[in-house]
Amino acid sequence: MAYLEVKNIYKRFGKTEVLKGIDFSMKKGQVVSIIGSSGSGKTTLLRCLNFLEIADAGTFSVNDKVLFDAENQKVLTDAQVRENRLHFGLVFQNFNLFPQYNVLENVCLAPKLQAKERPDYKANAKKINAEIEAKAHKLIDDVGLSAKCEAYPCELSGGQQQRVAIARALALDPEILFFDEPTSALDPELTGEILKVIKELAQRDMTMVIVTHEMQFAAEVSDQVIFMDGGVIVEQGTPDEVFVHPKNERTKAFLSRYNNA
Amino acid sequence: MDFLTITQDLLQGFGITCLLFIMTLILAIPLGLLFAFCSMSKISVIKIPTKIFIWIIRGIPLMLFIFVIYYLPSLLADGNASLNIFNTIDLKMTIAAGSNELLWQGRFLAVLIAFVINYACYFSEIFRGGIESVSQGQYEAGYVLGMTKSQVFFKVVLKQVIKRIVPALSNEIITLVKDTALANAIAIPEIIKCAKDMASSQALIWPLFYTAAFYLLFVGILTVVLNRVEKKLSYFKA
Ligand SMILES: Nc1ncnc2c1ncn2[C@@H]1O[C@H](COP(=O)(O)OP(=O)(O)OP(=O)(O)O)[C@@H](O)[C@H]1O
Ligand SMILES: [Mg+2]
């Protein structure tokens, strides 16, 4: 049974059609990698799925709950969109940590703001906030940064910042976590620490969609690989099918460019 | 007149200088924020008139604008500015009215309006620059974490904006201290007006130069305070 079901997503910016009918689905606990050359629409797809762009057509649902339907998106209130987007988490290429907050505060900010909306918040504020912080400490520990709780983003390396960003995204218990080239802004020697964190998440059956240019990593971690080109999914399958036995000429061309690079 | 009496007289004038300064600051900041949002609006019937308004106000001398605010309502009311409506307003302000108890309080209102609008326009450009300089990624990170628009603005963006605009804002604030002297264009008894009155009535010139000490002291204190604010925000990079 499909967990995430994306159907027929179209998106254009002015005259350029960027996504031309994206369909894919994945099961709970799976890891899907999306590869493809620059400008093929990978980021746009993630942005549509996270409501940072509104797709022109198509639907997507999680666990049979429709989160987005281009037909009736306009009638949704801000609050409904907010609720729908909370099913997902997104880790950005350039981290986007909040610079004025330290590591712990970055992880706690959104959960604390959300807790304030709970009806029982006033009565239990202290307890609720303590729980949020305890959980944040655990998440920061999981990404190996417990010594840096009090540090500000400007005091961290890129790799450390990205690990905080992952902890921050996990703090809201997303059902699916999306990554947009999580290592592209990092020095090559720092990519390993991020890939390790993602692998650990995969072992714990976190459902993830990862846009990446790290082919080796994609091959190791993914259950499914999607190759996008020109706004369509050209080929998808297991890592073996896509990387070792690609059928489509465009996939072959793309991969050979990578292997020679 | 001895030094002490002159100091006291000037201090009274300086009280009015400070009042104009502080009230302008308090009112022009929120108004400037409003102008900033209007000038960034997606709705062109809000955006374009705001931008034109800001362009006009920033383009004309503040002195001229004071005259416009002071004379225009009366001219429009009866085509004759001999009886200025601002002079008929009695604000019953209890603050130091100056030794020469003129009917200046209504005119103070005119000056205050001119200052607030003028400075709101300058501030709005600083605010706009600050707000626009925060990367879209900061907003998006907030939205993806389920924050509302106002949570993103107040919890994520605002402090970064403040950090970025403090230097420019400090400059404007210090300019404002000195611009208050323009109020004497319509005979508000601020400190320079007081000193000028002494020059004409007592034939004393040096009190005019003495006023510099008051400005320097005030600007000195402000500089220290503003530097502190800047330092306080230096713990993060944005
Ligand atoms: N906001 C926008 N306005 C106009 N065009 C856009 C916008 N965002 C993306 N595009 C265009 O859409 C196309 C796909 O961009 P996208 O960022 O999705 O590609 P990508 O696959 O993520 O590429 P990369 O590997 O370089 O990150 C590009 O041609 C880009 O110029
Ligand atoms: Mg991209």
C-alpha cells in the first residue's frame, strides 16, 4: 500500500513549464532518492510538496489523506495549509538555521510555538516546555551535537549546521522528511557526517525523499531511485535498476557524465 | 544675566528639544513600519502612492515641510493665513513652557506632525531595506516548520532586521537630535530659539555657542546607548 502518493503534478513559472506531470508513490519507511541534472525540476517538486510553491495541477496524499489537490487548494485556509504541511519536514540545501537562536532554541522554537496552541498549555506550560526540551536534547544528541547546545549557528561548521537543521525538522515528528541536496553546500570532507546521519535515520525506518547528487550514497541508502529530466520522471526503480541497468538513453547519458566526472 | 540663569533658561529650551525628539521617535517608528509595509505591498494602489509620498517627503527640505504643515490647513480653510489654526490650539501642556510664555503649543503640534511624517519616511526606507535583506530561506524555514506568517515575522525575521538596521537607524536618530533646531522656523522655543532670544534681548552671543554643549552631551549619551544595542546584537551573524 502506498504511503505517499503523488499524482500528476504540474508547475509552471510564467512561460516555463518546470514540472510536467510527476507521478510517484512510496511505502512507509522507504527511502526514495531523486537524481537528475540541474534545472530538471527536483527542487521545484520538493517545494510543491512542502507548499512553498502551489502546483498548478495534481494531487498528493499521505496515508490516504489528501493533503493537496490543485482543484480546491484555493478554498483552504492558512490554518489548513499549515496543518497539512506539518505532515512533512524539509531540510534545505543551505540549512536556513535561525541565526539569533542557539542550537537548542532552533530545535525547540517551532514545537514550543505549536504547544502554545494546545488547550491544556496554560495549565501545564512548564511541563510541556520541559518535555519539548528533553526531546530536543535527545535529537541533538542523535546527530552528535550534544556539546553544542548553547552554540549559535555562526559558531558551527556547515556540517554541524546541517545536522542541527535535521534535528530541527525531526522535532515536529514529520511523517516524511524531505532533503534538498543536503550536502551540496558543504565542503567535500563534511558531506560524510550528514550522509551518516541520514543513513541512521534510514535504519530507524524514517520515510525520506532525498534529492541528491551523491550517486554512491543514493545507491547505498535508497529503496527506490527516481531520475528526473526536463520536468518529468524518466526512469525509476531500485538502485540496481537505475544505476546498474538503466534502460533509458537519457538516464545512461546522465550517469555516464557522472561517472566520468 | 549670570551663567546659572542662562543655563537654566537654555535647559528649559532644551526640554522642548528633547520632547520633540522623543515624541518624534516614538511616533515615527511605528508609522515608518506601516509605510514600509505599504511600500512593499503587492497591491499597487497601496504601494505606488506610498512610494510617491515617500519620494516627495524625502525630496523636500524638512524646513519647507514644516511651513507646509503649519500654513496649509489655514490657507485651505479660509484662503488667508493671518489667523493660523495651529495658534488657536491650546494643548494645556504642563511641561516647561519657557520663560517667554508664548502661545507655542499649538505650533508644536504642527512641528511634531511634520517631524513624524518626515522621519517616518526616512525610517520606512531603512525598515524596507532591512526587511528585504532577510533571505527568503528564513521565511521558508519558518513556514515549513508550521509557523504562521506573524510568528515568522516576530520570532524569526524581526531580530535579524533590527540587527541590520541599527547602524543606519542610529545615524537617522542622531540627525534627528540636531534637526529639532528647525522647529525655530515657526518660533518654537527650543534651545536655539532661546539662545537667539537672549542674543536679541540681552545682546549676548555666547549662549548661542553654549547650546552646542547640550547637543554634544545628548548625542554622546545616545551614541553610547546605540553602540550598546549594536553590541548586544553582535552575538549572532545575520
Ligand atoms: N521561482 C521561479 N521562477 C521562475 N523560474 C523558476 C523558479 N524556480 C525555479 N525555476 C526554474 O525551474 C527550473 C527547475 O528548477 P529547479 O530548481 O527545480 O531545478 P533542480 O532540478 O532543483 O536543479 P538543481 O540541481 O540545480 O538544484 C529551472 O529552469 C529554474 O530556472
Ligand atoms: Mg535544486
